[in-house]
Amino acid sequence: MTGFDDTDLGDDGTLQAALAWLVRIQSDAATAPDWSELTVWLETSPAHAAVFESVERLSAAIDGHSRAILAGIDRPTAEIVPFPRRPPAAKRRWQDRRAAIAAAVAGLSVLTGLGAWRASEGQEQVYRTAIGETRAVTLADGSHIRLDAASTLKVRLGWFARKVDMGDAEATFDIAKSPGRPFEVAVGDQKVRDIGTEFNIRAYDGAVNVTVRRGVVAVYQPNLGDQPVARLTQGWAMRHTVGSSLSYSAQVDPDSAFAWTQGRLICDGRPLSEIVAYLNRRYERPIHVSADVAARRFTGVLELDDQADVARRLAAYLSLGVHGSERDIVLS
């Protein structure tokens, strides 16, 4: 284990506090207030963040050498190990401190199971919903996520960043404020970065739509550089086609994007093909639409109750026929 020196770990008081925080946050019992208090402690002094990061690196290094540590612990007591020559006093003090830290972290690793330490980016949690299912999730940092039907999210709450990998999904995010610990959503070829706000992301069929109801978010496209492609404030939305270098922003009624959480779909000139694609995530019986009417646009509100009623109302608005069976529904 290399890359550490005496200055990495600060004074003994800061070091002990950092070790205590490491144990507290790594615990499966860690709560949202724990994360908030850690953030306050880290921001109190630059030395706190530096020492905490050094202790984390050392614990990760110890975890990486867990087999060697176990081998040393399991060494037969009858084996004779020669003692090395005693180093100079200054070097000995550093080695003593390092040995004490290593012993503390290694001992905790043994107690919780060596290899169980999570990496600094946090342990991955996967949240999924099936077709027709929605789900509300409260994260350990106090943030709230609500997943629409047929959605998948992977979440990591780290010490210095909170990250979400968003697959084919739609979700609302109400993010707890945590300065210095941004919340980042990777979606398609975009990254949505926020500190504390409320927004909705719809990401499927090759398109990414971001709508902000409160606060500010920055949207990045990594392959275009480090500068954001859009900064969205309350009442602004961005639409992007994955693979394109262009994004389009506009003012909107943000409640429309959140309407699905209340069992409604609000459309403002939305193509029938997009509406049906969404309905097929909310209902298990697929709806098909003929090619000659797929581009027709609908403006209005659909109450997402009984599927057959939704199909009939949509067909009536657009003067379409409805042909149903036990297996599917066809609009033409």
C-alpha cells in the first residue's frame, strides 16, 4: 500500500473523526441525517475532506489486500517471524500511526466480513418496475424518486457524489440538497447534474426529455465537451434525440410532465405513435396503431384508468376505429 505520508492524515483528532465517519457511513444502518451530518463535517474544513479521502483510500487498499491480511491473521503461532531493525524515531511514529489505522480498518473489515466494504462511490442499488407498475423510492440521503411503469434505475450514493444510471425509464426526482455532493443522472448519451431540485426525465424510444419543476439542473453531453449543453430552470424542458449533437429547450407547464404520477397523460400535439408507446408501458395488453394514422397528433388529457376506456376515448378524439381482442387492441 503506497501513496500515503504523514500529512495525508492530519492531526489525531481529525483522523479519529474521519475513521468514525467511515464506519458510520459504511454501515447498512446509515440514514439520511447521517449523510447530512457528514456533509456538514466535510465542509467545515478542507482538512476534513482531505483526511477523510485519505482514510477511505487506505481502507480500500486494505480491502484490496484482504487475502494477505487474512493469511497473516491465520499464520500459525509456532512460526517464527524475525523482527526488522527498529527504524528512526520519526519514521517509527509514522509507521506506528499507519499500523494503528490499518489495524483498526482491518479489524472492522474482519468484523463485517472482509470484502464487504463498499467502494467510495457507494453500493449499487437497482430499482425496477414492471409494465403497469409504478413505485416510490426514498433514498438514504433523503431524495425521493418515483418510477413510472417498465423502468429501471441503478443508484449509487457515494461520499462525494450521488449517481444514477437510467435505462429505458421515466422517473421524477426530488433531490435533497447536499452542497459539494452533486446528484448526477446518466441517461442515453447525456448527463443531468443537480444539487437539490425537482425534475422529471423520460428516456425511451431513443429520446431524452428533461423537465424542471423546481430549482436548476445542468445537462451535459460528454462527447461534446465539459460545458453543459443546457441549463434548465423552473418551467423549462429539454428534448434530445440520442446520437444527435443537438438539443432543444422550451418553456413548458412542468406539471404536464409530472401528470403521470397522478394517473393522467397530458398531451400537447403529441403524435399518436408516442402516445401508444407510452400506453404500452402502462398496460399489459399491447395497443397497435396502423401506419397511416401513427403521425396524427392529439391534444388533451387522458385519464389512465381502464385500458379499453382509454383506447376508446383516444379513438373518439381522433375519429379512429377500435378493434379489440383478448390479446391486443388496434387503432386504425
